[in-house]
Amino acid sequence: MRHSLFALCTVALLSPGLAAEPFALKSADFAHQGSLSDKHVLNGFGCTGGNLSPALEWANPPDGTKSFALLVHDPDAPTGGSGWWHWVVIDIPASSRQLPAGAGKPEGTGLPTGATQWKTDFGGPGWGGPCPPVGNRPHPYHFTLHALKVEKIELPANSSTALVGYLVNANSLGKAKLTGTYGR
């Protein structure tokens, strides 16, 4: 009897479909820890890229997800410790499973209905691509997608990106991460 119970438990644990898949974020434009291409690089600050936000897709959000928020950050930017916010998108509907390439236009026309972009460290909303200092080792660009327990993040109009991050983290049910790199 003991061996039968052990065999049954082993089969249950190893059977496909019985174990929940993890919340995951991926991109057709770059692999995790892979390099972002010139089409994603900023066109400004001495860089001459296409400034196109990469395509992103995700699967298996936690139960109870009511919206998503995407935060893209370079912790190695030479800012004295605060890093650099490259893209901040909140209120992405729970039914969404992707952001197409180019969704990060400043006017937000490529985003799902209801999603809102917040001001980045470039001074306005929308994708601001990588542009690390010449000669630095490649910087990491962390794309973190939060599954939220609220439909909307309620914010005053001129809220800081730090407040956005605080409220996103306070309402997060889970997060999926993807990191791209870029150096010049």
C-alpha cells in the first residue's frame, strides 16, 4: 500500500497540467539577459537608435489579478544610486497578455484601452530606450510586470515615479521579470 501511495503521489507531481505554470514575461525581440538591439535604443543623449519599445507577452498571472503594471528600470545608471526609469505603464487591463512592439509611444496609442503611461526619468511618458555612457559595461534593463489586486492605481496627476512604484508594489500579487542588456 505504501508503494502504491508513493507512486500515485509521484505521478500526480510529475504529470503535466497538474503543477501551475509560473507567471512569466518574455519578448520576441530579446532573450532574458540578451542584448537589446539598436531599434530599441534611445534617439537622443548621444545615442542614435530607433527608440522603439520591445514587444512583450506574458502568461499565467496569479489568481485574483485585476490589472497589470510594467516598470522598466536601469539600476546601473550614473544617478547617484536611484537608477533610471525607462518606461512606466499602469492600469493594463487584466485581460491583456501582451504589449506589441512600439506600444511605448508617448501619446500611448499602442497601449491596451485603459492603460496609462507615467512620466519616466526622461521627463515625459512613453518608452525611453537605453543609452548608457560610452565605455560603461553593458547596463541591465529590468522589465518587471506586476499582477495587481486593483483595477486602477489611484494617483494625483503630478505624482512622482517613486509614488507609482510604491503603490504598484503595495498592490502586487506577484511579478514576472525579464532583463535585457545594452552597452556602447
